[in-house]
Amino acid sequence: MPKMKTNSSAKKRFSLTGTGKIKRKNAFKSHILTKKTTKQKRNLTTTSLVSEADMGNVKRMLCLGK
């Protein structure tokens, strides 16, 4: 059986923490920023953790097992 390939888009978007959780960036921070408030843009700058509901799909894309 061949090796599992890591999803190239997923490895650019997610990273692991020291405790094994998966970090992600927030959406809505790339363009059309003039209509968003400074507070909204500042809060979107911080990183978040992947939710438990999506953890299985993300781990599968990163070939981390279940």
C-alpha cells in the first residue's frame, strides 16, 4: 500500500501546538478591510484552535491519524 500524502493546502493552513492541538488562522482578514472596524480586524489577527467537530477531518488531511 502506498504512503499517505499530506494535503498540500492543509499543511500551509494548520500547525500543531505542543500539546497536540491544531492551530488555525481566522477568516475574513485578507481583503475588503476598509469597511471592518479596527476592533474587528484586531480580534481576527489572533489564532484559534480547530473545533472538535472538525478535528477528525483536519487530522486526516495532515495524515496524523484519528
